[in-house]
Amino acid sequence: MKNKIVVIGCGNVGMSYVFSLVHQDFLIDEIVLIDVDEKKVSGEVLDLEGTLVLGYPKKIRFGDYSDCVDAKMVCITAGVNQKKGQSRLDLIKENCVVFSSILSSLMKYDFKGIFLIATNPLDVMSYYTYSYTKVSPSRIIGSGIFLDTIRFCSLLGNKLDINPKNICIPVFGEHGDSSFIPFESFKVNGKKLSTILTEEQRKEITEKVHKIAYEIIEKKGFTEYGVAMCLCRITKAVFLDEKVLLPLSVYSKEEDIFIGKLAYVGKEGVLECKKLSFSSKEQKDWDFSVSKIKEGIKQIFE
């Protein structure tokens, strides 16, 4: 396989991801763009080609599904966007139609690399990819709770006047309204979050994490930068075989779903999930999030 990435879906998220990749200093031989709007993507390629003098990828071009044969990774960002007033789970039916077309084309060319999924509802679409392709679930990575996690760390850093880069506390569960923060199990500066923050403060932060996407969509119509940076970080972990621990949507055998966990990632995809140890309250939150994802998955087969 070449150090080649194929990006399927060149809307706001897809192009923010590509532009972020241009600034990454790990080796990328080629970025191939696929989208139904060929005219727009041709313009994107023309716009980006000049940046390669200052950037790192060797080549960016418009392509088709045959380009996936020797790609190390395919990132799927295509799909119907979340609109004002919609939850991520409201997108299931329409995006399954989009994915069935994409995945059938990918399997036609016997793609053997890593699937990186960024389309909502994230956990459900990651499971749909697994169900449709029958590939090893280790080859499927959903960006999932990575975005929830960086948003939470930013909010907590501002609240406690701590550099968010020094906060290593993941959000767990669904990339959506049932995600939860393990306030009782994780510490900052040696102290449990549940002892640093009042119950009211914990509720306030959780609500902000859940609502920030809705606020962004209301104000600018879509989200793009946060998820693009998360996708870049995951890509780097795969391409450099970092075997690093990241908060992602991955396959959970016990529940037979994709859900937000901490997982080690390298060139083969998901290597291992870190064992979870929750308080009784957090376990209830986990179980609720599992139930919401299962409800979404059920819609696929109705």
C-alpha cells in the first residue's frame, strides 16, 4: 500500500480535513478526492495544488473508487449534514443510503486499508460499515468521542484555569446526546473531578458538551474544524504506527456495537481497547448510551 489517503465527501468537513493534512509533516504521498460534485472538487484541487510548495503531501488530485485499491486509508465524510433542530440520530436513514453506494464501490475494488468514518450518526455509521463490508472491525475507526473529548477538555481548562493540553480525561459513549463524562473515575492534579466541581458545575459542563454542536450549527450552519483536527490526529497515529491511546468510536464485542472508548491505534487500525472501570453511576450512563446506539442500529434494519 502507498502512503495514500482517499477522502470520500468533499464538503466542509472533508475539505477542512484535507487542508489540515497539508500542514502535517508525516509522510503522505498522495491525497485523492472523491465527490459527486466533480466540478467543485476540481476547483478544490486547483486551489490546493499551489499550497503543496509550502505543505507536505506530494500530490493532491481528483479521483475515483479505483484509487482505493492501494490506499492506506479511506476517510468517509460524505452524507447528509445535521440541520438546525436535528439530532445526529435523525440522519440514519438518509446516510445509510449514501453509505451503501460508497461501500459497495469500495468493496468492488477490494480495499484493504483502514476505514476512517466521520459521518453522523458516527457510532451507527461505523457499525453500518462493519455490517455491510464484513471486514475485521479493527480496520474501522470512527472519530466519535474524540471531538466530544477535546471540547470537554477545552471547557474544563477554561473553568479550572488549566492548559487543556494537560487534561487527559476522555468522554465516553455515543458521539451524541448520551455521551457522558467520567467525573468520578478521573483526576486532575491528583484530585477526582467530582471533588473539584460541584454537581451543578458538572451538569453545566456536560450540557455544554452536548449542546455545542447545535450552537455551532445554529450560528454558522455546520461544524468542521474540530472534527477535521481529530481526523488528522487519527490519521497520523495510523500512518506512523504510533500505537497511541485515543478516544474513538470502536467495536465493542460485549455489546456488538461501535461506541466511544479509549483504544490503541496503529498501522493495523484498532489494536486494543483499554479496559473500562466505571463507578456505579457511570456504568448506568454507559448502559444508557449503549441503549441509544442500539436503538439507532435497529433503524438500519427496519
